[in-house]
Amino acid sequence: MKNLIACLSLLFLSAAAFAASEEVVLRTDYYQNGNLKYAGYAMIHPEAGEIPHGYWQYFYQNGFLKSAGYFKEGYRSKTWTNFFENGSVESYGPYSKGMKDGRWYYFYKNGAKMAEGKFSDNLAKGTWTYWHTNGVVETEGDFKEGKRVGKRVYYDARGNKLWYGRFVNDEKDGEWKLDGKDKQTVETYKAGVLMGQREEVYYPNGDLKEKTESEVIFGKLTGSQIKTVYAEDEVMASQGLLFNGTPYGVWRYYENGKLEQKDMGGVPETLKEHRRALAEAQAAAARRAAAAQQQDQQQNPMANIQESQEPFQYGPRKFEVIMQPPTQMEMTVTTDSGRSIDLNENNYDVTKQNPRSFEALRQMAARAREQQAAEEMSADGKEEK
């Protein structure tokens, strides 16, 4: 109740800053349990109707704050802050005309920073950094128009180097490598599709000891491999086929320059069935994709335009967090310039600075009225017939 009173008092005080040229109303809604769902101000425009304009707060059913920030003429503006249901901050950053624009910060439920980077028109851009919950960097890399580009290196929670490679247009491309003790795993991609995989094991002196190349069909591993073993002078010692670790086919053994061959049996039926299944699945997927694309284009010409997504591939993670009392009413953030901002401070000037900014809304309302009138005339004409 105290939080509710504080929220409504906060919103009431902010009403004094509204321009007198528009009627201002307080909008609230409640959950079935009686807790506040949202509270915020809107202005009533004679043609465009009701437009959110001013400070708004949204709440979870348990009474904790979900998000808070300002609207300006119907669009999210300035800094918005989002919260987890336990009261801790989930993310915060600026909006411009309803789009994320500027530096945003993301957090885990335990309060540790998860990611940080910039948006432009709701799309990630520039360098983004991600962290594990213990503060160790997980990865850092560039985005261009919301898509991953350039080199990436991933680290585990101890800081050990994991996979590294390159993104092109948000897809893995070329060789991606994973270094281990005396061995290296290499995966080859083309436009995000796995084309090949090999593992190389080395002697202590750096010479190649073993090379295992895996069969890939339509981006999937079949379980079949070619294994080559080398002597310490990198002379081939043996080579043959494996299926799930079991030899099959003709194996070749080299000793003192002599070749010996041994037949380990034909292609396993399980492998044959797996290959057929992969081919059938690929053909079926291609048919479904073509049919869906044709249907979307017939029903919605704009169906191929994709909405932007958050630039996360590895988070957030789940944690057991002890519920804590909400402290968001005293929340402050620091901008890139170093200025401290109280998120609940009612210093937002909601005066309509540019009347022409409503012109698009006026035109939209006028078109809607014209369309409605045309539909009514058409309906009347059908009834007369």
C-alpha cells in the first residue's frame, strides 16, 4: 500500500508539468488480487485520441515494479528501467521515439552484469560485451544493424578460451576452432551451416598424431568418421572408417613402408538409415519452407521483414534468488557523460514543443474516418439492393 501511495503521489505531482493545451488523464489498472498493474498519464487529443505522455510505471502481480519510464507523445523516451520479479534490475537504457537508442545495460537476477552495448533504432550496433555471473568476460564482439559481424572469442567462467571464429551477417562462417591440451577441434561453416568437422591430436613435440574427420550431411553429423593415425615423424601409420567409434570398411595399415589392408565389414545398416533419414528430412524441410514462404507472400507481402531481437545467444541463466524488498523507488543510474539521474525524478518537460509532431497522427485519424465512411456507404448500398 505504501508503494502504491508513493507511486500515485509521484504521478500526481508530475501532472503540474503538463501543457495546458491538452487534457491530461491518469490511467490505472489493477490485477484481480487488487495490486496495481500500471499507472501513468495520457493526453487526450481531439483527433488522435488518447496518447501516453508522461511518467509511467508497470507492476508485477506481486506488487514489485516491472518497468518505469517516460512516454513522449505516445513513444517511449529517455531512460527506461526494467526489473525482475524479485525486485532486482533486469536492464536499463534510453529510448528515442519508441526505439532503443544509446547504451543499454543488462543484468542477471543475482545483480551481476550480463551484457552492455549500444542500440540504434532498436538494433544492436558497435561492440557488445557479455559476462558470466562471476564477472569474467564471456565474449566481446561487434554488431552491425543488429547482426553479429567479425571475429568472436568465447571464454568459460574461469577465463579459459573456448570456441573462436568469425561471423558474417549474423552467421558463423569459415573455420571455428576449439583448442584443448595437445589437440584442436575445427568446425567449418558456410552461411551458418555446418559443412565439416575435424579433430587433430598432437605429439608433445607438436607433430600431428591423429586426425579424425567427421561426415556431415545437410549440416548434421552422421556419426561416420575417417580416422588417420601418424607416427612421430608424421608418416601415416593407419587409416580407416569409424561409425560411432566402431571400425568398418577397408582399413589400411603401413609398417616399414609396406601396406596391409583389412576388411572390417560393410557400411552399417544404422548408418545407411541415418543418411536416408537426413536426406528425407532435408527435402521435407525445403518443401515446407517453400510452401510457407509462398503462403506468407500471398497473405502478407511484408512477411519477409524480420523484427529485431535482443543480441543474446547465451543468456539469461536461471538462478535461485532470495526475494528481497523492492528498492527501486530510490533507484539512480549514471549516463555515459557521468551524470546521475533519479529514475523517479519528475523533471521531464512534457510541454508540446513541436505541434507538427502530431500531424502524422491527425492524418492517420482522418484516413481512418474516411475508410469507415466508405465502408458504411458500401454497406448501405448493398442493403438497398
